[in-house]
Amino acid sequence: MNKIRDNEVNTSFYNDKTLAKEDNDFVNERIMKSKGNMKSVENYSMKLYGNGKLVTLENPKGKSALYANDGKMNYTYFILLHRPKDGAPLEIIR
């Protein structure tokens, strides 16, 4: 979802290229299984954090409102967005 973030995570965990590829393949497979299976965003709240600089969607239990179900498994996507400066578009936080 975010190549810069993925590279930073792999570097911080000292993952070699093989492990980084395995992780990338896992994430890509998860995303492919989610395509066409995302559930409607219902009964959610927009939550602001970090003095209004971070935003996410949460269900009443405080979990992400973004998820998919492929008939076998739920895939949850907890995504935080931030605005790097006033007037700038929202970006996925890494």
C-alpha cells in the first residue's frame, strides 16, 4: 500500500530481500483477496488524533471501519491519514 513505509519497516527489522519479498507477496495477496469484497462503511465515526492532524474511520468498538471478507476470512485495514501542512491533501501515514 505504501512502498516508502514498507521499505522503512523492512530496514528497521533488518529484513533481507527474500523476507521483504515474502512480506510484500503476503500483502499483495491480501489486497487481491479484498478486491470486490470490501464491506460497506456503515455505523462508523471519523476519529481525529494528534491535534487534528491524523484521521481514521472507526466502528463503535474502536476498530477500523474498513474491512473485507472473502467468505473465509476478514481482512481489516486500519489506515491513518495525515495532512503534512495546512491545505495539503491527506496522505497515508507511514
